[in-house]
Amino acid sequence: MPTTLTGSLHPSNKDAIAWNEKGNLVYGCHCTLVFVNVARLDTFQTLEQHGAAINMVCWRPQKSFLKRNDIELKCASSDISGQIIIWDVLSASVLSTFRNSNSTAIDMKWLVWQDANRDFLLALHSNNSLILWNSDTGERIWEHKFSTNVFKFSVDPFESSNIALSSVASNLIFMTDVVVHKAPNVANQSVMCLRQHDKAGKDSSLIQVQYHLAYTNLIFALFSNEVVCVEVLSKQIIYSALIETNAPLSQIIPCSSRDAFFLIHHNGFISFRVANISCCEERVEAQLTYERACFNEAQRASSRVRVMGSALCPVSQSSIVLMFNSGKLIFYQLLSQYHAYIEPYRICSIEDHIQLTADLQNVYENLRFSQTGLITPLCSTVTTVRMRPMDPANMARTASSDDKNEENRSESRINRLDGLHLAAIGTSTGTVHLVNVFNGRIELDLQIHTCPVKCLEWGGSNILISAAYSASLSSSSTVRNDVFATDIRTGVKRRIRQEAEESPIELIRVSFYQCYLAISFRSEPLEIWDLKSMRLLRRMSKRCPVIVDMAWSGKHHNIKTVSDTSIYRENLVVLDNDNHLYHVVVKGLHVRDGKEVSTQWKSGATLLRCMVWKDDVLAFGDSAGRLGVWDLVRSQCRQTGLTQSTRGPVLRCVFSRLAGDSTLAVQHPTSVVLWDTERLQPIQQFQHPGLSIIDVDMSGVTPLYIASDGMFRFATETDSRNSPVVDSEIPLLLQSDYCKCISDSIYTGVVQPFDTGTNPIDIEDFNYLNQRLESSDDFIDRAIFAYSFLGQIGLSRFAKIASLGRSENTELEKRPNQSLKCAANLQIFWNSELYRKRAELLTRVLLNCCKTEKQLERAIEHCIIMGKNDLATYSLLNNDHPINSSDFRLNAFKACLLSSNLCSDESQCLVKLTATNLIASNFISDGIQLLFLIDQGLDACKYLISQSMWMQSIAYAKMHPRCDYEEVLLRYVDYLMNEQVSYKSLAIMLLASLGKWDKCMSLLKMITEPEVNSVLVDIITKAAEVKENKEVDMP
């Protein structure tokens, strides 16, 4: 059960939000972590341990798909004091905590290192140091110091050893050797300036740096009004767009399956942009643009409301959430012509909305945003809290509602507040929140006043009595008080007393039978009202002293019936500022004058601050923090200690409402203490450093209170602030039975509804799941969808790669307009034809953006590798950027070489000899180009392999139309299987992409996880069967 209901955010909570594969959202609110189940839009856990505002959160990544992913939920969070905490969310336990002295973590990412355990946390600290932490032990593995200021960083999703950092003067720093076993080397760093006019600045106008998740070697840089895309290897800006809107940019979120991104603005405006590469007919170059496909309708709010963070679902990539500084969360979902209606979470992904054609163009129709969910917090400032008294008759009606007919059930649903344990929370805006204390959900908001709520009491289980006034702007001490009685079932409110210029109301108290109301003013006499008739019974004389507190008796009262009319007699005690106690009797329409009660304390004692009455016990708290208990039967008064308490003065006391229970909650300025009044011993203390307690009440024997951070807390019975998640509140995607049910549907094609016994499952969700599964009769397609739905990204990705290995997308020229079943982020697993098409499009874009001779040389190298000699020749002779004479001559000679006929044996021998000499003389690029020029690309790739340049060798082998790229990939697989590397997951994915099913099977024998082994074997077996059937059917 979540123990905290949050309010508005702290300024340092900006960007402290993250979304994981299992459909759970975490965000920081002041010092509290809040966990949301997105599928149900409810909070299932809150955790408190930080002593300062949280500034970053990030989910621990999943294990390799070759290892069994136990159902666990772990995340890391840091605060502005520098403390980093690793959490086990479900058990509410702290796994480790650590910090770097005298610094704050300003950015934090998990470093995913091959198949190793996900224990490595990479943190950038405010003293310009990059530290790799072992999150399990809290040990520092290595530390790298920068000589300049750095602010944010991003890890390459395709090669974790590459990271990019934002620095001063709009500079990007690239590092290529971030590994686990040793610290990075300064020699392997390079710097790129994005804005020349920012060079003199000491700060950075860069807001965010983010690697593209779809294609390799692309990175986005975000400014307040501009988006820039950089090709990392050539350091070229290939896309730049000025965004002209009324609000500055806040964040860019790229997609992984498609070349697209979301742009977030400070005012909540979202635009979705999709890549388009357009080739000019007159020239050979191409231009990359990101066209705005759709946008949302920004929320109408004041200028003080702004976006503090946003997150994208990593699975569907079509659901996005905005987090505002008010604490509100708004969820949006992409819709399109293909899926025009809102479907349950995760049923549709971005691949369903945007099709990828054989020409590698993105095709979409009628994209739009639809708001699918909203989580509202408490208002910015909370003022008071009162727990609802439960009516036994009402509880009985609710308990027996299940045995009634359908008509009675309908009536019960109309009044959904019946039987709920509600806490009424008053706010500074005049709104009263009704909060279900058992699930932390706001059930109802009542806009009763237009000014801050000062006093709040329940006049029964369905009536709220509230008093409010706004502070006067003048020096006058008078205000206009609002006192209303509101029916929470209908929202109808009745004014109890007329407005007038008078002293502010300080206290209101409702009698035991909820028929009388006592109203205390700051400097005016006490008033007694009849709540039944809404009439004033008595205003005390002007000699009435200043009232500190008052309480109605819950035991000494009676009812007398005369002529079908009930006359209630109730007793009120009033405490004044001189420690005098007065007894007032109210009977029917008569109010007797208050008589002073003889007490056992002296008039010169410490001033009493509050009082509470239950049965025959009066409890008092004084300004010295001491507690007194007066037993009226025994005429005995006991007090805690003789010296002043270190907790501060007692501000409020409240007894447990349970019959026969003597537990007392005592509010101090910064803590709440539970007392056993019979033994006069403290039971438990609740304290939050840096926070002050505003108000407190009791639910049973458990205190609930509001604090200065604007949050409502339901205290737990344990000494720890945090409680484990109970089984009934664990999200479905974290329940093993539910996951098994979805996994079994891969084989049967149908999801069988079942009762988890703890967490209800919507039958409509099962219908959508079945519709999606029934739409495909292919085992692999069902596996892709099911594992994606469950958030098992590794298994889903492997199934996609196995689908590519079945050679379904080979004959592209026969169906150029048909969509492909491949994701952009799996480019390395594409067949050579697709890979070469993408490389050609990117090369044409690079040729269009060349600014230096070095950039042109790199683009020409790619043209030669792909066998596009005509394209290279044209670019060498028709380059627009200024070059010196020596470079012009070199380009001319190179163009002539590319146009010459090198088919003879003598020419090829000479070129190969020259290439070998160039490579030996460290002119590697020139030598590689010459080898590819004479179709000796395999030899060139072998040289790159000898220099451990594996990714470049694979890319070049796939880019060349006549190179045996399978041999290069198989060599890479052998390298990955080496004991020193042991990157088995990538090896088996590469073998699957090549359709080497026998080798996949032999590799699986090395895996010791039987459950994972069986799943992968089934996918490989089905993929092999389909390929064999296709080969048999071929003429």
C-alpha cells in the first residue's frame, strides 16, 4: 500500500522520471519516490529515504535474455545532497547507498556491459568527474576527471563504450573507451563545437544530449529553440531545425523502432516528428528532414505551470507521459488511420502506426495524439486533514451489498463513497480532497471555497463542515469568514452563517451526535450552532476569554425524545490562554454559561496549547512539549517529564477512535509521536528531516498527517517509513502467473482469462489481446508481440531477428511498396541489401552536408565501399565547399582513378600491392579503399579485424555488394564466444540473423537456464521450419 500521496514538485525534481519495460513509471517528488502502474494508472508504492530533493531516477536494465529474468524491480535514485540509493521496489528495501564527497550527481545512467550482471552505474558528478560505481557494493570502480565543465551525458545504445557529454560553449565531448575494467584515456576524447558564437561562454546553452535509439552513430543535441542531429564518426551536422513556438524546448525523446522523435516544450506542447530522406533529381545528394507528423493540444494552464519531465514507453514507443510542476501526470497515446481508436496499453506500438517501406521510407497516415490518462496530485499547499468517522450502519449496508440484486448494486455504484475510509484534506485553493487512505487515491475533489481552508471537521460520515477566509491585504484584523456544510455524495453545500467583517475563525468542533457546532474566533466570543436547523444557538458574552482549544465529550451525552422530537444533551470543554478550563452544556436550543472547572495544574505553569477528550480521559499538550493526561474518574493527572521536551511544543493531540483504545497521536513542529496514555509511554515516532508537520489525525491506531512539502502520509505500523508491496497491489506484468498465461498464448494463439485471486483483470484487455494474437497464425509473430507485451525486450528482439533470418525480406525489388517487418535499431542484423540501402541514403546526406575536406573524404570512402564510383566521382569534381589547390588536385586524380578500368590482372596486382604498402605506412583509409576498388573487400575486412575494428569491418562487408559478409560475421561470432569476451547473446543473435540454426542450437547447449533454453529452442525450431518449407517450395 502506498503510504504517501504527493503534491507539487520541488524545482530539483526536474527530469527525475523514468519508464521501464514492465510498464512501471517512477518519478521523484521532493524526497519521495513514487511508483505508478501505467496500465491501471494507480500508485502502487512510495519510498522515502532521501534527505534532500531527488534530482535523478533510472530503472535498472533487464538481464541478458540468455539469463532468467526473475520478477524484480530495482532502480537507482540520487538527490541534490549527492546521495545515491539503489532500491528493491517491491520489498521496499535499500540495497546500497553511496556518494562522492563534496559533489552532487548531475547525471546518471546504467552501463550495460555485454552479458554481465547489470550492476554498473555511471554517474557524472558536479566536480566534473565521471565515476563508475558497483551498485551492489557501493564501491567506486574507477573515476575520470575532466579539465572542463561537463553537464549531461548519453550512452551509445549500440556500443556502450561510447558516450557523449555536453560541455561549455555548446561543445560535445566524445569518448570511445568507457569500459568496466579500466578508466577512460584522455587521448581517446574528441571535441565538437555545435555553435561557433557560443565559444566564449562559460556555460552551455545545450539542454540535452541524446544518442539516437534507431540508427547507429547519430546523436541529437537540443537547444531551447533548435534541434541538431550529428553524425558522430564524421562530426557532421546532418539536420538542424529552428523550432518557433511560444514556449522553449524542454526535452527530445527519440524512438528505437522507427526514425522519429518526440519534442517536448515547457508549456506541455508535444510534437511528433518522423524522418524523411529526400533525394534531389538534379544532384546526387540527399537531405534529411524530420517532418512534424502530429502534435497535441497544449493544456490550458497558467504561466506558472510548466513541464518538469517526460518519459516514453520503451516497449510501445507510442505512449508518452508529461510531468508538470504541479505534480500532475498526463498520458498521451499515438493514434493513426491503421489504429484509429484508443486500445489498452501496449496493444499497439509505433511499428503499427508507421510502416517502413522497402525503400526505407517511413509511411504513416493521420497520426494524432489522444489523452488516455491523468493522475492528479494534491494541490500545491495543504492546510488541514480530518479522517472520516465511519457509520456502522453504513458499513453494514456496504458489506451486504454483494448479496443484493443487480438494482441494488447499481445504487451502490452510484454512491461509490459508501464504506470508504476517507481523509478530507483542505488546501490553499479552497478545494477539499477526499483521499482513500487504503490505496492513496483521490476519490473526489470538492471545490467548496475560493480561499484557503482553515478548519475542517466531519459532521457525520457524509457531511463536511469547513471554514475558510482569505487574509486581508490591509492592516485590518477583520476578514470575511466562509463556513459551509457540504454533502460529499451530491456536492451540495449549504452556508451555515452569513459573511461579515469579523475576526478570523480559529477552531471548529462538531459534537458527538453531529448536531452542534462550536466556532471559536481569534478575538471574538465563542458561538454554538445547531447543525440540524442551521441556526445560531448562543454567542457567548464579550468577556469570553481567548480560546486555545475545545473538545466535545464522546461519552457524557444523552438523547431525550419528546413528542417525536429528539433533544440532545452534550458537553463541551473549552481551554483558554491562561490554562483555565470551562465546561459548557448544550441541551436542545439552550446553551448554559460556561463554568470553570477545578484543575490540578497551577495557573503559572507552562501554557497549554491543545486538548483532546475521550471517554473519561482529558489529554493536554503544553508549549514545552510535555504531555499531560487527566483521568476524570480517578481525579488523577499525570505528566511526562519535568524538563522541556526536545521535540518542541505540542501543537495538536488526537485520540484513536477505536473503542477502548488509549493510543494518542501528538503533533510537534517536526514530528508525530504515538503514545500509550495508560502507561504514558511513547510507542512510535514519525519524523522527516527538514519538514514541518502541518496537521495530524488518526485512522484506527495509525496516524495520518500532512507536512510542509505538500504531501499526505499514512504512517505504517513498522518502524520503517516504507512498506513492501502487498500481493494484491503488485502490477500484473510483475506477476508470474499472468506472465505465464501470456507466454502460453504463443503456442495456443488464445489468452485464457483467469482470476489471479488478488488483482482483478479486465476482460476487455483479454479481448484485445486475443484479437491481436488471432490476427497472426505465425508462431514467430505471436512470440514478438507476446514478449513485447510482457516487457521481455531481449526475447522479443531475438524473435524479430529470427524472423529476419527466415529471409522474408530478400526480394525487395519485387514489392517496393510493401512494408518491412524490421526495426530500425536492428540494422546490424539486416541482410546486406537493406543495410546497403540505408548506408547509401546516409552517405548521400553526408555528401550534402560536407563542410571540410576530411568530411568529404569519409563520405567518398563510403561511396567506394558500396561500389558507387560514379557517385564518388561526381562528388569529387563538383564539390561546393572551398578547398585549397593541393586538395583540388588530389580529388581530381582520385576521380580519374575511380573512372579507370582496373579489370586486368596487372592493374589489380599493382593496386593491391599499393594498398598493402599504404596500410603498412599507416594510411589505412586509402589502403582499404583501394582493396574494395578491386573487389578485395574481404582482405580489407580481415585487416580491420586484425586491428580489432570489428564493427567497421562488419559495416564495410555488408555495404559492399560482392563481399562475403557471412564470413566476417562468423569470425565475429567466434570472437564473441572467446572466454575473455563471452558475449553469447550477441553471438546467438548474429547466427539467427544469418539463418545458421544448427549453430544456434549448439550454442544453446552452453546455456544453463532450462526455461530460457526451451523458449529460444522453440523460436529457432519454428524459424528453421519456415525457411525449409520456403526452400522446398522454390522452383
